[in-house]
Amino acid sequence: MFGAKRRVVSSLLFALLFMLVGIIIASMLDLPTSPVAKNRPDILEPSQTSTRPEDFSTPFINVVAAARDAVVNIMAESENSYGEAGRDEFFRFFGLNHPRTQRSYGSGFIFRDDGYILTNNHVIAGADKVWVALSDEEKYIATVVGSDPETDLAVLRMTPRDDLPVIPFGHSEELQIGEWVVAIGNPFPEQGLDRTVTAGVVSAKGRKNLRFSDGSVLYQNYIQTDASINPGNSGGPLLNLKGEAIGVNAAISSPTGSSVGIGFAIPIDFARAVVPDLIEHGRVSRGWLGVNVIDLPKDMADELKIDGPAVVLDQILRGSPAAEAGLRPRDIVVKYDGKRLKDADDFRFQVATSPINRSLNLDLLRDGKQISLPVTIGDRTQATQVMQSPRQMPYSEDTWLGMQVSECNSDLAGRFGVDCPPSGGVLVVNVVPGSAAYNRNIVPGVIIMEIDKYEIKSLNDYRDAVANLKDHDKSISFIIYDTEGNLRWVGIKPTP
């Protein structure tokens, strides 16, 4: 028994010894040694002064705080007569119209405190009803004030119950490649990801010849950014670090349909040019000179010692504002209204957005000499209607690929300053702006000699060729005489 007591005492002594050692070590490590120490805040303070900055915020925070509530979600509703096969086929069989509601989603932003909203045309195109939802989840029915497919912009209006936040327009021309930008929108709306914020940089400017949606966007000068833009972001703002809208998010380039770091926004300067017309008239009144232009070839620029871009007038339409101003084919336009031109697309956009009936100067090079000519901007819509008028073009065929033709005779050909070939052909008398033919530089005065190996000597030959190719969806080969009398080939792909 005495031995058992000794073992108990020894165990207690060892336990006390280990506790004493633990207390000593804890005191050296500055660890709490009793429950009371857990309530001492000074124990948890760092022993050294922190070197981290007091403000961890980024410039994006202020941008988002100022702009977020001015971004709206848009739902566009349209009704189709028939939906998918199956149930709806039952109604069609009995001659009943069973409408099916379709919804599309996008974004927009308020740019005036009286309820005006900017978005993409493709977000609301064909809609019977448009709803907008604010950041406080209040929903309003919006009216489409005006839309412009050629720039893919549209203006909506809602009647607010309270004061609205707005996003001011900046100047996209001032953007620099590498500049930080912020995109706000409604990506993947079916998942409820409204007003998502992404940030990136401007990757490029002036992106052109891109094919989005139905291909109706004629005026292109896209801002490319790596800020994530996904389905549903369309119509939302692209912002600079001042909180200004410098673009309208429009599209992505992705094989999967989701963002891969290549997004495109319409420059806000396009909106500056078209929004006043959309608000006042519901459509855009575009300027017209009646010319066809091409970029100045580099070898010609080097020969003429032209430093910087310029465009060449390829054709002047008879009776057009350009003809009345004395412009000639092969004139080289260096400046438009005192501004240096970037390329032929820039020239077309400058003309289209110039006020109708306004007089301005073109700085030209003609035969190596510098001259300046005043021109008065015409109305493109009015000019197109006149050119399509049956009284003006009594022999024109129905439009195909955006062009109308007539039997080539000396009287009609003389109006375009061309001669009919001895072998015949048909004369193009009108081309619809933005059409498939227009995009391949087919202009009035061109004479068609062959279509997809069909020899064209008369209107009957042309009609036969059109009948055989009416539903053709691949590029169609044409042999033509251009307005300079040169025989050349051109391929025209029908617009889907």
C-alpha cells in the first residue's frame, strides 16, 4: 500500500512540474495564461505597426457607386403566331392562331433624368412590349422613342415616380488603348445576375467589318475590351474612370457564346450623333453626297507624298450634291469639314451624321493641287426615294440583292455617264444602302454581263438567272463593267 501511495505522489509531482514548465513557456510566447487574458484586447493587437495602406479601395468603387443605379434591366416581349412544333401544330391544323410570347433580355442606362434610356436596337427590335426594371426592383413599361439598326442604337422612355440617377456621356474619341474601363449590365438574366460589374482595359479601337446579329449594322467603329461582356450585357454602359459612358456594350466574339475576353462596345460618339434625331423624329435623318469612296492606296499616297489617311472619290452620281459642288472621280479627300479622315468608313459616317442642308468644305487634292470646295449635304432618305421612284426609273426590276436593273440603252446609260457594251447587258439603276450589293461596292451605272456563268445580254437573261439563284445562300459570282469601263469580277453573298 505504501508503494501505491508513493506512485500517486510521484505522478502529482510530475504533473505539477509540467504545468510549471507550460506556464513559463506561455509567458515567453506572450500567450494568455488564464481565462481573464482572453478578454484583454491588447493581447490580440499586433506587436508591430502595420505597413498596409489605410484605404484598400480602387477607382472602380467610385465609378460603380455613381453609375450602378442608373443601369436598368430590359425585358422585351413579342408574340409570334406559332411556337414550336407539337402542341402549337394542333392549333395550326384547325386554322387557329395560337400566339406564343417570346422574351428577350438586355440592359440599358438612364442618360436623362426625365426617363430617357439608351440601349441596343437588337435588344428591343420587334418587341410588342418593353419593360425596364430599376435597381430598387421597381418595373415600368417603357416606350420605344426611336431606333436605328444601322448603328444598333435605340432610345426608350419611361415615366418615373421619383428622381432618377443618370450616367453622363463622355467622349469615346479621347479613349486610349490600355485605358481602364468598367462594364455594368445584366449577364445571364435567367440566373438573376443583374447589374454585374466587370473591369478591363481598352484592347483596340476602330474595329470594323464585324458581323453580329442580322448583319444590319452598317456604321461600325467598335471599341474592343477585355472587360467581360456576356449575353444580356447588350445595351449596358462601358464607363471610363470618370464615371462617364464612353460606349454601349453590344456584342462578344466567342465560339461558345460566352465571354472569352473579347467584347465590343459602340462608341458613345455614335450616340451623340444619332440620339437627338431619335428623340425628335423617332428615326435618323442621314446626310448624303452621292459619291462612292475607297481608301487611298498606299502606293498612291507615297507617290503624292500624302502623310496620313485619305479617301478617293470613286464615283459621282449625276444630279447629286457632290456633282453640283463640282466634285470629280479621283479627287482625293484629305479633310472633311476641317477634320482629318481616318478611312473610307469614317468619311461615310461623317457624311451620314452631318445635318441635312448644311454647307461645309472638303479639302481635296486634284491633279496634285490642293483645293477646297464647299458642298451642301443632301437627304439620303429623300434621295433613295427619288432613285426608286417608278417615274424616274420606269424600267427597273424588283430589288434583288439590294439592286435594281434596267435594259441597257443609250439614253438611260447616258444618265449615268456610261456606254452600253455591244454585246448587251443590264444596267444597275439603283442600289439600296446597306444591302449585299452596296457592301460589295456595286453602284448605279454598273453594267452586269454575267451572273454565276449565266451570260446576261438582256432583261430576260437576267430574270432567268435571278429565278435560278433566288434561294442561293452562297456567294454569287458577277462579271461587270464598272463605271470607269473596266471589266471586273465581284462576288456578292446574299444577306441572310
